[in-house]
Amino acid sequence: MKALEGVRILDLTRMLAGPFATMILGDLGAEVIKIEDPGKGDPTREIGPFFVDGMSAYFISINRNKKSLTLDLKSDEGRRIFYELVKKSDVVIDNFRPGVHERLGIEYEKLRRVNPKIICCSISAYGNEGPKKDHPAFDLAIQAYSGAMSVTGERDGAPVRMGIPIGDLAGGLYGAISVLAALNERQRTGRGARIELSLLDCTFSLLTYMVQYYLSAGYVTERVGSGHPSIVPYRAYQTKDGFMVIAVFTERIWENFCSAIGLEDLARDPRFESNSKRVENRDELDKILSERFLEKTTDEWLEILNSRGVPCSPINTIDRVVEDEQIRLRNMIVEFTHPSYGKVKTMGTPVKIEGEKEEFAPAPELGEHTEEILKNILNIGDSEIGRLKEKGIV
């Protein structure tokens, strides 16, 4: 895509949240330069257990459409090179803990003096202020602290981690959104910006109506498994040969649903005549529906329910959804070829812009583009690049 063509982003991020944000921006056409420590790189390069000719599958999943530059930011020469890159870039994104920017000499005030139009986006666990600011955290801790984990799991079971790293992903999404907004604002005003995001804030914001329930009525949402705290029926049910989900969101859908499953009397039952009544009598209704759904297979029920306009779905495993016709049709699985580790399939982008071609470059090897960047952007000659390599600066 070329939506962000001409935008250069210096990516100092590691692990998941930050790289996910910069990958989104790279997918949209930005030139993303991933700056990594010489000889080490992003720790996710080493995350197993799955590798493609030495390249971590984890790393591949969140680092396409990027260039890799090795650079020692702890050295004076490394910082000088970084400042020169800042002069010719639009955005700097990092996920350092508070205080690291100052120790490295790359805090926003200093970078703004180098390039008044620079946009800096920092993503940390808890933000740069408050009693938690210096605490380390990964996705699991963010899910727990934000309250998200308290509403995940079966009603009578223990709280569980969501199957996807929602804390990191929320930070990545808000990071990309924030940078896009800042680029738009700069186009209007000519000014750069400092963006500061907390994974805790981002994940907490996803609680939406659950927090509002508490603020408005003092109600603390509890775990309801695959169900919904305020809509019934809206959950997973076991069938004759597996599981499926249904989502009865309106009274009209409720009537169609009752007719579809051959239990028309439920629609007239005083216990279930409205959603509020169904929530109140959730256990009684679930017992009736659970017994009914065991009478047919998942595919049989899906055909019946889809024909009556009732939202429903099988619960696909990863292998099934990857091979699904809808996913493939939407180009959500793509393939590229890397000269070192060959052909690799990976996920596509959900952003579809009419008239724009989707293009994907493979995740880079450590330092793969170092010489290209130093030569083409900073006009550094071969002999100087050789000297910088010998000193371990790049």
C-alpha cells in the first residue's frame, strides 16, 4: 500500500506491542527502519519453539515490511548517527521504560531540537508517571491489573488469560492510531508531537461498557464464560459433534431463533419474553437450549440458523480458520520469498483500500539493511561503514 508512502519511521521497539504498531504502519506504506543492537537484535528473534531456517516464527509474524539497521545507541557515535536519521525521519517509536530515553540521550526535547517536526511515540507498561511507572510488565500482568482478566473465564472457575495477548495488541493498535493522528495534525499545523501510551490505559479502555456499568450503577461485571453479562442467549453451546456460538441480540432475532430451533413456545414464555427476563433466568434458558443443541451436529444447526438470519458460527481452531475460504478470499494469508530463509506464508493485513495494491516484504534478518540505510539516507561511504562495523557501532 502507498497510503503512507514517503513517511519514514525509526522503530526502536522490541517484543510485541511496539513491533505490532510499526508493522501496521509499514503495511500502510511507511518506510520502517527497525533499529536493533548489533549482534543481539530484538529478543523475539530468539523466541521458539518454531523457526524457519533459523528465523523465529514469532519474529516473522510482527516484523514484515521493515528494514533492519544495527546501531549501538549507547555509544556517542551511534547516537550521532541516530540524530542524523532523526533529521530525515518523521516518526520515532519506542517501548522503553520511563527514564531510558534520558539515559540514552534520545528524549523528545532533544530530538525536537534535532528535528522540530519529529513525532515521538512511547509505549510503556504503566506510563511515565504514578506509583507503577517503574514496574516491568508483560501482557499477562497488564491483563490482570487492568481488570480484563477478572471477567475472563467460566463463572465458577478461576480468572484466565485471554487466548490472544490483548494488552500488547491494544497498545500496538493505539500506537498506530496515535501516530496517524499526529501525522495528520502535523500536516495541518507543521508541528511535531510527543505521544505517550500506557498498555494499562489501552487495555483498560477496552472494558468499555463494563466500566460504565460500574460508574453508572455500581455493578461489577463477573465472569460468564463464553456468555455475555447483559445479553442472553449469547454464548457457546455444545452440539452433537462439537461446539458453536449464537448471538441473539434483538427481540426479532429471538423470535426467529425460537422458530428455527423448533421451540416457538420459548418466545411466549414469561420467563424469556424480553432480554432482561432472559438475563434474569439465564440458567433455566441455558439448560433448555443446551439439551436442544445436542440433538444435531454443528453443521446442521448452522445451516438452520443461518437460513433464519440468526448470528452464529462454528468455533474454528487455528488450522481450520487459516484454511477457511473466507480468510483466503480476503487475502489474509500471503506468501513472500526471502533470499535467506526462502518462501514463507504469513498473515495479510485487514486494511483494504480500494485501488491500492497490497505489498509485503519479509521480516528482515538482523542488520540486513544497515549498509543500504547508511549509504542511501546518510551518504556514508564504504570505508566509514567498515570502520563503524569494526568498532561495533553498527
